[in-house]
Amino acid sequence: MASTAILWFRRDLRLSDNPALIAALDSYDRLLPVYIHAPGEDAPWSPGAASNWWLHHSLRALDVSLRERGSRLLLLSGDSLACLQALIATSTASAVFWNRCYEPVSIARDSRIKQQLRAQGIRCESHNSGLLFEPWQIKTTTDQPFRVFSAFWRRATARLADIPTPTPAPGILPPLPDGISSTDGRLSQSLPEQPLDALGLLPRIGWDAAFSDSWQPGAAGAQARLRRFFDQGAHDYAVVRDQPSVAGTSKLSAHLHFGEISPRDLLQAANATAGDHEAFVRELGWREFSTHLLFHFPQTAELPLNPMFDDFPWRDPIPPVLLQAWQRGQTGIPLIDAGMRELWHSGWMHNRVRMIVASFLTKNLRIPWQTGARWFWDTLVDADLANNTQGWQWTAGSGADAAPYFRIFNPVRQGERFDPEGGYVRHWCPELARLPNRYLHAPWTAPVGILQQSGVTLGLSYPHPLVDLADTRREALAFWQQLRDTD
Ligand code: FAD
């Protein structure tokens, strides 16, 4: 009789360089590719609205790739263990293969599932598809996790040459086992199979209208973006990666998060392309470091890594008017507003601008970093618990190897330095487009005549600044000093 394995897709939505797929095909004749929609299982970090939009399209793309090769994706909805058990009961599957996720709740769930299934005599195998190194592989000489990026990356780069070459997608896949599909292609058995549209992943209000212009979720979209980046942008990366008006970064973050492309693919492309790509590969290092930190310090998605910040006097309660102005890109500070609008419209924001809006929220507005992280979580297509946590804690000053709290980004100076021609601000804040460069990043400093000529009326066509940048900076530093004195 033909042997059958279940291939449980999670955040590895691709067929190339997929170790669980290769391992399953090596030992089994038939394959049951399944995705289980189990939203509550990720709580308190269930995917946000933008991530769900991406997931919907990525699952469709994965199903197309499977069908092109003679298989298809089974979509089940419900508790993961219960769905796997139902699938085992209605098929001859005797093994489950998957690629690992590293969020604390995923680790707990997967360990429980492995234990239960093995107790039933089912073979369970998990693999690494999402990282260059497992989070436990890179350790200090005293066998401790790293807290400093440069030391972590030094240790990791010494082992980069050992990273295996990515494997191509199989050209053909075995069909679903006999008896599992009825003539209409749906499962004939009493399994909780759902059509994709029934999963409710797309937003109910059409706020995602512009997303399809910016993104092509799925492995083909990821490979196309990778090729475009290495054909056009990669050689300038180290120079232009900080300029938000230039398409100077890869924009591969959501593809990486959903596992539509592997970091090994990126490393291979960097090694195979002429030029120095160290700066780019180093950013992959930050991704590895973020996962390393979340793995070893699982409390940090909610709590500061540095306990000194436990007592930081954040605003309490948070004034809704401040938070909403930040969320809606109506703070009256152009670079902040441009970033927050880019996020809302496209589901992505440039890395430098992420740091600046996060600094503004946590330092000038003194709103807890967790509140900002939640907003990003819901609105970013690349929302990733490890990277988001690390990015917010780094900016707030409470994380590993963090920017010191007293380093407060000045959004006006940052705008003048990184968006000197104002292309980024003019694009996202068109009401300011006619202001001369000199006043673009601080319209409140422009003489009345210039504002009039540029069609800007502060308080009407564009807000007055929400807070005084210099005063709030001073206040933040005073609070920080108090905290240090009492530590
Ligand atoms: P590129 O510059 O092309 O870099 C290539 C890849 O390296 C990225 O796709 C990403 O996977 C990784 N990378 C780059 N920079 C970082 C970084 N600083 N930390 C960790 N990995 C990095 N990134 C996310 O993927 N998801 C998040 O939820 C997220 N939240 C963030 C929140 C804040 C406050 C900050 C400051 C940063 C956050 N980042 C997050 C990191 C970074 O901003 C994005 O990864 C990057 O902007 C994605 O664009 P890109 O793919 O063009 O990056």
C-alpha cells in the first residue's frame, strides 16, 4: 500500500527550499498538503488585518503552485491538533512534516502536538525553513544567548559558509491519496474543509484597495522582487537604504515573514551578484538576532527586556487625541505623517521612518511602545512578532543593544537629512507639496506669505504640530533621568 505523509504548511508558503517538503517526499509516496486556519491559537498575537490580507492571497498562490504540479492545498479550519487528527483518521497518513515557527505560543502548541501525535504512533518531523541559523545555534562562549548584535553577528558570520544551498521546487508532486477527494475536488470525508473565501481573511471595509498595486503575495511575487532588487537596487543598498523617497531596499519583509522565500535564497543571490552586499546580509542578521532574542526572552513581546523600564512613567491614561493623530498621520509633523500614511495605504513603512515614528510615539508623546507595536501589528503586511518587538524595544531604549533612551530622533532634522528634496513627504502629504524644501519638514516655521503662496493654512489644510518637539524632548529626558536616579 502507498505510504502517505501530511505536509502541514504554516509560515513556509513555498515549494522551493522547503526542507519539510523534501523530507516528506524522500520517505513517502503520497502527500497531503494542508493549511490549518486556527486564528485563536496565536493569541494574544493573532495576525492583524494587513497580515490576513496577505495570507489570503498567499494561500491562493500556494494552491496554484501545488495544482500546477498535480496536487492541491487542503484548507481546514479549527483547532490544529483536532484537524490533524481528523485528517489522519480519514486518510492513511502515518506522518506529519512541518517547518518550525519560533513564537512562544507556536513553540508550546507544536510541542504539545508532537507529543500527542507521537503517542498515537504518528511520525512527526519538524525542520528549519525560515532562518539561516536556529535561535539556539549561536551562543556566547559561556553558552548564553547574545544581547549585543555586533557580537552575535560576528559569531554567526563565521558560520555563513556552512549554510546549505537552497533546493529547487519539485517539478511534479504526487496526487492526493485515493479516497481523499470527491469528484468535485473537495474532501469526500467529514473534515472541516473550507473554501479560502470562507476563512474571512479579507477586510470587511475596502481599506486594502491600494495593497494589490504594491504587492504580489506568493512565491512567484517574492522571486520576482528578489530578481528586481538584485538586478537594479542591490549595488546601491548601503548608500540609499536610509532614504525613504528611493526604492532602495528589497521590500522582501512580508515575503520572508510568510516564508514565500527563504533567507538562504537571499544569501545565495547576494553571493552570486557582483558587488559588496555585506550591508544587506547584515540586515538579514538583524532578522536572525530578533528571533534569537524572542526565543531566549519570550516575555519581551509584552515586557521590556531591560527591567529598568518597568517603572517608566508612560502617559496613563493615553490621551486618545494624541494616539489617533499619530495613527492617522495628522500630527502636523510632516515626516511622521508621511510615514503613518504610507503604513495605512500600503501596509509597509520604510525602516528609517519606522524608527522615527516609533521614537516620536515613545519619547515625544510618551505613549508606551507596546501601544505602537500593536498598531504596527494590525497595519503592517510584514508584521512579525520577533522583528516588531525588537524594532520597538530598540527604539524605546528598553531592548537588547538598544538605542540609548536619550537618543531622541528629531523628525525635522531627520527629514532634512534623509529626505532633503522632500520627495517622500510630498508624495504622502500632497497638501504640503508646494512648500519650498526649506520649510517642508517644519511648516510651522514658514513665514505667512510662503504658507499662503504654497496653499497651506495651518490648522485647516494641514495640522499645527501636535506637540512642541523641543519641550517634549526635554520632558522625556527629565523622566529618564528620574528613572536612572531611582534605579
Ligand atoms: P531590507 O532593507 O531590504 O532588508 C532585508 C530583510 O532584512 C528585510 O526584509 C527584513 O526581513 C530584514 N530586516 C531588515 N531590517 C531589519 C531590522 N531592523 N530588524 C529585523 N529584520 C530586519 N520588520 C519586519 O519584518 N516586521 C515587523 O513587524 C517590523 N517591525 C518593525 C518595527 C519598528 C519600530 C522598526 C524600527 C523596525 C521594524 N521592522 C520590522 C524592521 C524593518 O523596518 C523591516 O524589516 C524593513 O523595513 C523591511 O523592508 P525591506 O524588506 O525592504 O528591508
